[in-house]
Amino acid sequence: MNLEEKFFYMPDTNDNISFLTEQLFAQQTSSWQLAATNYKGLEKTLVRELNIGGAHIIIQFNPERILSSVAEIDEKSISKRKCFLCPQNLPAEQQGIPIYGDFLILVNPYPVFQKHLTIAKMQHTKQSIAQNIGTMLDLSATLTDYIVFYNGPRCGASAPDHLHFQAGNKGFLPVEKDFAEMKNRLQIAKYKSVEISFAADYLRRMISLQSNSKNDLLEAFAKIYDTLSTLQPHEQEPMLNILCYADNDSWIMHIFPRTKHRPTQCSATDANKFQISPASVEFGGVFITPRDKDFQKLTTEDIIDIFDQITTDKTDFEKIIHEINQIK
Ligand SMILES: [Zn+2]
């Protein structure tokens, strides 16, 4: 396959990527049937909203997400399927905008957001964040109308074998507003220009970084990553989900350390079963339920319990805060 066939447009350095992305979005949702149908369907999506002690949660009924919520991501299943993010396997109608020479901005045909992108590496290489956090910062500085997110290989990525980020339009994930409101009540540490804050009782535990210096953020992230690795020495990377966006002149990054991939409700065979697969979007405050009965049934108590099972535990979080307070 000629890779360039997949390029919607070949930008040069002066082109405005945000503008081109809007063009791509308009083109794909009008001429690619699958995307057109699913984005149209999303407009009619039912939602429920909860406020759990100041933590806002949206529950979205989204039947098209059933595939990703049940995706088998063990090595055997992965090796048996064609990788759906490799350029040669993309649907004929799908095109993207090349960026940084080796990533492709694509419209996600199974949206959760009104505008939902996947930014995939052009080469087949495994999902990992340590070497790619800089790309995540660059993407959020470029796609200023979007929140960029990363799901770890055992934390909700349905293609753990192929490096990718996703991005969704700002103004949808409750964490944006929640964080702005609770920020001045949080415990804060400082590393160079980076403000690091810790949310210990936000249903899930969250470490937030804010700075206008990419270099300082990269250094702070590396130190936090090392701390998390020490707590999970057997994982290929510490279990985490990350959200990142640019706000005025600074970046805001939320890191959600985890202990578990899927809560017990996923494997239950009785009335306690919920078909969900918590990842960055859920940690951002939006629960996706592909089945109507789960959408109707999910309660405040279920959400508290689900977060409780998958977020890093209290003792580890205290260790993390202690370690991060030591970093120089
Ligand atoms: Zn691939």
C-alpha cells in the first residue's frame, strides 16, 4: 500500500493543524458511511448525570461502543486479529492528517465525544507512554479545542500493541470543571515550574500537573512515572490513564494511577454484571454503557465501588505523595 493514499492532506509547517482537523472531520462524517451514521447517532444519545459529593459523573448510553468494551487484549487474541490501527488495515474510506512525520490524526468512527479523534503512530509499535509523553504534550498544544488522552496497555487501550492517543472535544469531560473548582483545596507540591496537586477523595485518586514549560513537565512526569513503576515492578508500565489539555498558556495533565484493569462487575455472570471498561474517559467522569440495562441501572454506589476497585489504593497514594514531595 502507498501510505500517501491515506493522507487527507499533506500539511507543511505553516499549516494550521486544528483547522485541517476540522476539515478532515467534516469530510469523514459526510463521505464515510460508518462515521456519518455513528456521529449522527451520538446526537440522540441518552445521558444521565450524577453529582457524587461534588464529583460530576455523566452516564452515556452508547451501543456502538460494545466492541471496545469487550475487546480481548491478551496476547493470543491480539496476535490473531489484524491490527485496526495499522495504515494498511484502515477502512478504504478512512484518511488522516500526518503529523510529526510518524503519526496520523484520524476520526474515530465509534465516538464518545461529538468530535473524537485517534492519533496513531504510522508504524506498528506497542502502546507505551514513557518515550511518548512529549508527543502527548505537543498534541494538546496543537489541538487546542481537544483533550488528549492515553490509555495504558492494561488500562483500557483496545489496541495495546499499537501506539496511539485519542482526543475528544473540550467541555464534555466533567473533570475539567471539577478540577478548576477544587484546585485551590488540593495538597500541592512543586517541581521547578510545575504545580503538582493530589486529589485523594475525588472518587478516584488523581495527580495533576500544571505548567507552561514542556521541559519541566517532561522531567516531572519522568519522576512520577519512576515512582509509580517502583510500586508495580511486574507491570511493563505502571497502570495508568492520562488526560492532557492546554489551558491558556499552560498545560494541565491529570494522571490516574490504577491497580486493576476491569472491576469485578465486568466478569460477573449474574444481575451484578455491568458491561463497562473503565479508561481515561471514565476517569474523566463519563461512564460509557453499551447496554441499555446497565445505563438504566448504574447507581451512585456502583460508581463509588467501581472506582474504589480500580484506582490506586490509599496507602500507595500516600507513598506516591510522599515520594513526589521529595523530588528535586
Ligand atoms: Zn498496528
